[in-house]
Amino acid sequence: MKKLSIIIPVHNESEGIKDFLDKKLLPVVSDIKDYKTEIILVDDGSTDDSLKILQSFAEKDPMFKVVALSRNFGKEPALSAGLKIAEGDAAITIDADGQQPPELIPKFIKKWEDGAEIVTGVRDHYTKHGFIQKLGSKLFYFLLRKMGNKHTVPGSTDFRLIDRVVIDEFNNLSEHNRITRGLIDWLGFNQQYIEYTYGVRMAGKPSYSLKKLFRLAMDSFISMSTTPLVILGYLGGIITFLSVCLGLFCIINQYILGDPLHLYWNGAVQMSIFITFLVGIVLISQATIALYISHIHAETQGRPLYIIDRKKSKNLK
Ligand code: UDP
Ligand code: MG
């Protein structure tokens, strides 16, 4: 019988994880008759009772496997850990918070049976809360496409089914700063999409704050491990922005409004605004170059992407 792996990254989800597994996921899984299913629960360094809850599931039912990472590595490494361990002919990744409806899993499987090697869930609209999140999300996909990831469909999420061949290829990738969806898009293969409505969290708080999301976005473009360099870049950005504003302000005052403020607008002023602008650009470029170098540095270190705590994990080979 063919095998199916369901991979769930879990970070501080003690409030809702039990209900999610019992009430939402298990009813769907018990309806899957054609495949032997394993459910891989990756505890990503939770500091609440999540791990205990996951372990209790594994103790009751060998269908559950618990992978306990030794600390919080982030969702991307957690997914990678799950994919390495998965034995299925296909793997489905789904969040632990109920925002991605497990009821759709049979649909994913159907598409896979019909020949798709990757089935990706796409949010039917931008459900990120708040203006900045929405704007950020749009900007993220815009930049991602501009930077060569032409295949990424906006709104595609990590609710996804991937075939064994894709899993094997994915497991062979060695880079550390990874955005799973970007890499999988990059791998190619026959990819199809399923639209769904991104639900609300069942319980608990999202671990991804605006700051974390921003970091995630930065990570998918270049590595960033050295905060001072980033600050340098920000500083450059601020200087550039301010000098552009100042320049525009002076130009509008001078040439459009006819200098109602009686400002000095001579060659020296123009030159100094322009030089400040250039300093900003230089700072930004330097920070960018430095970030690339720190990325190379991190890759050459060749550290493992995650470390599994074998004592805490359950039912692993
Ligand atoms: N998650 C994780 N490690 C982290 C942060 C989150 O494994 O450091 C898990 C989390 O438990 C959930 C999924 O990744 O199952 C998505 O996280 P969240 O709901 O916070 O993000 P969002 O819904 O905003 O994508
Ligand atoms: Mg969520």
C-alpha cells in the first residue's frame, strides 16, 4: 500500500493543537483508506506544553511520529526536518493552527493521483491583517518575482502536497537560508494549485510578528546574520529617503511655488543635498554587499540545518 506523510510544524501551539489533531485532522485522516498515513509532528522548540501533548499522541498511536528539535529553529527548518524523516510516497505540509483546512487534503491527494507532483494551496485573497502586512506581502511577491523566482504564485502557502521525487530533490538541497515555498517552486516539476480560504487561528497567537515576517522576507533574498550590517543598510535607506524628500521640498518650493519660504537655493545647497543622497546610496550598497558576504560565510560553515533531540522524539527509526 502506498504511504502518505502529513507534516505539521508546531511552535507553542498548546492551546489549540489537541483540538486541531482530534477534531479537524483525524476525522479527515480516518477517511483516507487507500493509503497508510503517518503524521509527523515537528516540535520546533516550544516553550509551552506543546511537546508533551504531541508525545501523548505518539504514545497512544504509532501513526504519530514526534520530531523534537533541540530549540526553536523556525518553521522552514522544521518543515525540512519533517521532510527528511517522511517515508511517504507523498508528503503534505500543514500548519498546526487550523488556518489551513485539513478537509481539503483529499482534494490535494486527488490532484496528485491525477499526475501533479506538487499541489500548492493558494489563499484566495490577502488575509493578512493590517495595511502594512498586506503591503509587505505584495511587495514580497513582487520582489521575489523580480529576483528571478518567476514561478511563485502570489498567495501560495506552505499548505502543500509534494511527491516523493520532489521530496528527494528537496532533501538534497544544502543551503541554509531557505524558504520552503521558494525552493520548491525553483525545483520545478508538475505543480498545480488549489484555492482555499485562509481561516482564523483556532487558538493561541501567531508566532510570526510583523518583525519576524519582515526578517523572513529578507532571508529569502539574502542571508542576514549580522545585525550591524543591516542597521547600516537602514541608515543608508533613511539618509537617501530624507535627502530625496528635502530635495523635492526645495525644488517644489523654488520652482513651483515661487519660493514663498525664501530659502537659500544655490549651488552649494544643491550639491550638499545631492552628496547626502549619494552617501545614502553608498551605505545601502555596502550593506548589501556585506550581507552577501555574510551569506557566503554562513554557507561555508556547513552547519546542520537543525538538530534533532533523539531522546524526546518518538517512533523514529
Ligand atoms: N511555527 C514553527 N516555528 C516557528 C514559528 C511557527 O514551527 O518558529 C509553526 C506554527 O506552530 C504553525 C506554523 O508554523 O503551525 C505557522 O505559524 P503561524 O501561524 O505563526 O504563522 P502564519 O499563520 O502567520 O503563517
Ligand atoms: Mg497561522
